[in-house]
Amino acid sequence: MLDAGIAIAMAAGIVVPFVGSSTLRWSPPPLPPASVEVSGAKVAAGPRGTPGTGGASLVRPMARSVPTSLYIPRISVRAKIISLGLTASGAAAVPPLSTPFLTSWYDRGPTPGQPGTSVILGHVDSAKVGPAIFYYLGELRPGDLIYVTLEDRQTAVFRVYSAALYLKADFPTRTVYSYTSWPTLRLITCGGEFDRATGHYLGNTVVFADYIGQHAAANGS
Amino acid sequence: MAALAGAAPVALASAARPHYSPSAVISNPDVSVTPNPSAPGTATTFVVSCNSLTGGGNATAATLNGSTLGLSSQIQMQQGAQPGQFVATVTLPQTIGPGTFSPTINCNNGVTQTATFEVNAVPSQAPATGDGSTSTVTDGKLAVAGLGLLGIAAVAGGVVLRRRRSGRHI
């Protein structure tokens, strides 16, 4: 009942206001425009927006090399990337909340620039600092660029083609994680309303990006 | 990995044993699997060369045994670009677990090949990426109250607009 109410509000793109929260230290994290894909049954369709085809045919995929740092100029993100696998419950692991500016790459999947879906996760917030590394992820828009530098000193360049907020309860793991024959990237953080009872956000912000090329890493980017 | 464990359990138990990457163990020049690693729900292509082993003669057909993948045990492969080459593309079941798989391919010239490849785990849950310290938190009763307020605000806004509009007309 409750969840449904929040879901409807989220679907309508409304940030539900609260009477009780008197002093908010931070404004809530920004949300992508194409908010929740809510449906009773399944999220069958892919994300909004069209993946570019340039990545598929014109650009050569990269060799496997573990990602080490991330640069997103639009939201001024520069972050280290650590390699993590799955949690016991089957979710992609994330760095501890005590290191809110670290991001993690899901190491059971392809490295950025390889064919397939590589996934990088980061926290939206942490009591230690307030806004965390992916606080502004929801502000990314189609066309924004993402640079991922790999261990071999090459940088994979991705272009955002979609961003969406999904309910965790209805998280479309296939849409987000399924293999793609060309190299793609997903950036994931939390979003939407926070459920104090469970200690979790009700949603995840997911940014979808296509690989558009590579270049040699230049001074730290 | 399973095959390796079966072949040399004692050696594997030894901590001193060097780590072998899967590709070093499995490489078979007569078989290719793409993508490798693959993943549940992923279209996966097997290409086999049936003629490279001596003495078999030319193969004219080949079948992939998909039973270990949760698929048919008799998947007919299509003729490839080269003589004796056969190709099959299958979609791995969503339920396939992560690990190493080694389905066999039977060529009709008597050659049997093993197509060893990895299947990656795909996360089945949404990740937990924040502790709510910046959110408009709160528990559900307040959320409902908030929704109620929104409704009231919308109605009130509508009334005000209508009054303004009608005011302009007069």
C-alpha cells in the first residue's frame, strides 16, 4: 500500500514532500528525467533512448584490462575504481559506506570497452559526508561523456544514451546487466525515496552509455 | 574447473600450486565460443572444425549436446564458411548458473570436440548504494501524508488558477 503510493508518486516524477523531516542538511539527490519504469508485471522494454550504432560497427573494442579510474566531466566526478563481485544475496557489491568516494566495477563481467555490459557502482550518499561520489548521477543526460581509465593506461570513452530510475523491488536486471554484442557501460547508484524501516532507498538510478572509442590516458583523466 | 578438479584433486588441494587461468587450460584451436565468458540469457555461438584431426574423413554434419547447458542434447549445427566447419548459436537459459561448461560437439566423421567456456554470474538483486543521509527520508506514514498534502496543494492551485482566470475575464 505504502510502496504503491510512493511508486505512483515516483512514477509521476514527483519528489514526495515530507512533513516530519524538519532539518534536511542536504537536498535530495537529483533524479533522471525518465523516472521510474513501474509496471505490475515486468519491465520488458529497454531503457528510453536509442543506443548508438557507432560503437558496434565503427569502433574497435578494447582488450581486457581492469578499470582503475573514472572521470565524468558533466558532474565533476573523478573517482578511483576497485574490483568487486557479488554479495551473498546476489547483488553487485559496492565499496563500504566508509569510503563514499570510491566506485566499484563488477568484476564478473567484461572490462569497460570490451563487448558486453560493464558495470560501475557508487554510493549516492553516506552519513559520513552527505553527498557521495554518485550523488549527481541523476543529472547525466544523453550525450554526456564518461571516461574510464584502465590498468593498461588506455582510456575507454562512453557516451550516455539514457538514464532512468527503477524501483528496487522491480529492478530490471536483464535490461541493466544483459550482454550486449557491442561494448556498453552502466553506472548505478541509489535514488528515489529512502525507506527508513529497511535502511534502503526504494530505487536505483541507472545511466546507460555506449562505447565510442579509446585514447591513451592523459594526465590523470 | 570441474574437469580440472576431477583430474587432479590432490594437486589442487596444495596451496603451492600455481594458478592457471581458464584459457590456458581450455584452449582448443578447433572450437570457438563467443562470447566467452558468456552470461545467462545471452546468445552464444559455437564454431567447430571437424576435419582438423587426422583420420576422420570429411564431416558433413555436426550436433551440439546442450544438455549440460539446460538445452536440447541434439542441436543441429549449420554448415560454416570452411569445409568441415559448423556453427550453432543458442541462447543460454536465464537459470544457468555461473561456472565452466564443457558441452560436446559430435561430428559425423567420428570426431568429438569439447567446447569449454565460462558463464559469468549476473546480479539478481538491485545494489545498495547509499544510506539515505541526503534523502527526503522517512517512513511511509509521512509519505502518505505528503501525498495527501500534494493532493490538497493541487486542488488549491487549481482553484486559485481558475479564480485568476475568471478574474481576468471580468
